[in-house]
Amino acid sequence: MKRIVWTALAALVSAGSAALAMRALNYLWRRATHESPPEQPAWARLLLGSPLKKGVEKVVEPSAL
């Protein structure tokens, strides 16, 4: 049970950190260049997809002890 909780916690923190990093990079890019950031290349969309836009699909509820 501890492994599942640890894995879920690590996944949530990683996704949250990635989302915050993307927002910060977007802000810094716009501030420095006064234009929108470049689009994601087609090969990156093909290989990586859109992990930040997908969101959380399933929630694991803790079991009652």
C-alpha cells in the first residue's frame, strides 16, 4: 500500500511541477520576446503527445482500515 501511495504522490508532484514549469517558461518567453512561444513540433506531439493537457483520468481512493 505504501508503494502505491508513494507512486501516486510522486506522479502528482511531477505533473504539478511540469505544469508550473510550462507556465513559467511561457511567461518568461512572452516577457522576453513579446510574442507567443513557438508551437510544439509535430515529431514531439507524435512521440510525447500532450501529457499536460490530458489531466488525471483515474483517482485511487484510499481503502478504509
